[in-house]
Amino acid sequence: MDYKKVSVIIVAYTSRNYIEDCLNSIHGTYPNLEIIIKQQLPSDGLVELVKSKYPEVVIFEGENNGLAKGNNECVKRSTGEYLLFMGTDARVEKDTIRGLVDWMEINPDVGGVTAKLILGDGVTLDMDAHRAFPTPWISFCRLFGLSKIFKDSRKFNGYFLPGKDMNSPHDIELCISHFMMVPRKVYEMVNGFDEDYFLYGEDVQFCYDIKQAGYRLMYLPQFKATHLKGVGVGIRSTTRKISNKPLRHRLKMQKLSTEAMIIFMKKNYTDKYPWYVLYPMYGAAKLLGVFRVLVESLK
């Protein structure tokens, strides 16, 4: 078998309009690299496009059984020492993949890295690449709007780790799974992505497991990528107009976004916090889910 240094892992869902820009940005950036794509059914012609224009890419189809499972299925078909998880709406700059690999090679205590992610406007940072774990207090502040009122407060808006030097490398707690590089040995140590998460939360759990295994996660802003953000889900303000997803799909995405919060808290916080802290958070998350579905149905 021809083993590679880097495997780029992509799970696609109705992403035909974005895959060419994604693959073109990767092409030629690293000499020892493979790309593995899973096309979640139903297909929109992406498989035929990739096979005709990018024959070197490994692509396969399968049932839409979630992002976590899709990532794991791709990894099983990969050979790379390092795994770069990307979304079809991500584009890397020329030196980013090489830079991430070289940095991790000399920092074996690091179990995952991400780059500076910039949204489609070319200016705004994607702060989902720079987060803390959603403890009950952090979740409370987000659920009840304190984080928006006190955006620069470490106490009330700790989720996005305010006060960090965004131009220098530093430790973070978690990053988005749409642009994250991890060593294969770390991925295997934590048994990959937790498939109890369909969409949303899989990145939080994955990073949590990496940290629990004793590794660091790093934000490396000297390397950059663009993230259009949300083309597959259709509920992000950044891409809602161009994504054009049907209402049924958007309602499902809104529901999944809050269900993931509850799954994470039940898996990781049951033994850490008393019931009178957790149960109100479960209730608040469910109410938020109802609210999000209601608002989405009116859009």
C-alpha cells in the first residue's frame, strides 16, 4: 500500500457547487497527500464531477448517517499519518497544510491544530475555530444572551476565549471539525468521532476526548484558510442566501443543534455537576430548540 503523509478527509452533502474551489485550493499544496471524500446520499452529481475532473481523489457514496460517522468511514479508507478534516466550503492557502504538518512534527504533545479561519467576506474570523468547552456556566451565558451583551468579558463570554492574542499561536479547548488536523495515532487513541452525534457536537466531543487523553489543541494563526460556513446546513447567516436549503432540512438542522448540547452534557458532565445544575440546562436547551425551530419556520 502507498502510504501518505496527509489524508484530507471530506464529507460532502449537496456540495457540488463548492467542491471544485475546495479541491483546487488543495491541489499542489503538499506533495505526499491523498483526498478521501464521502458523498452522503442523495447525490447531486458531485461523484461524477470529481471522477471526471479529479481522478486521483478517492470518492465513495453512502447513506447520510451523519458527519461523525462519515468522517470515520473516510478515515478507514485513508493511509495518512496526519488527518486533515475539511468541509467542502473550506479553502486552504498555499502554505497552510505544509505549515500545519511541520508544526505538529516538532510538537508531539499536541493532539490537534487548526488555522486562522476567515469567513467568506475575507475579513471576519470564524470564531468556531477558537472555543472553550460548553460548561454549564458558559452554556447558561450563551443561552440567556449574556455572552452577546458582554462580548469582551472572560466571565460572561468565555466560550470564544476572549483576551487571547489572535495573531500568535496559543492553546484552545476546541475547534470546528470543518478544518482540523490531528495525528492518526491520536485519532485512533480516542476511537475517532463519537457517532452518537449526527451533526453538531461531534467536534466538541472529539476535542474533549483529545484533551482528556492528555494532548493539547492549538490555534495557529500564521496559517490561514477560508470557511464559507454552513453551505450544507442552510441555517447560517453567512451562507443562507446561497445555500437555499428546503424548510424541512433547515428545521432538522435547528433541532440537531440543540440536541447536541444535551448529548454532550449527559456524556461528560453527569459525574461532574449536580442534578440541580444540569437539569435546568437540559430544559433550557430543549426550549432553545423549540424557539429555533419556530423562528426558522417563519423565515
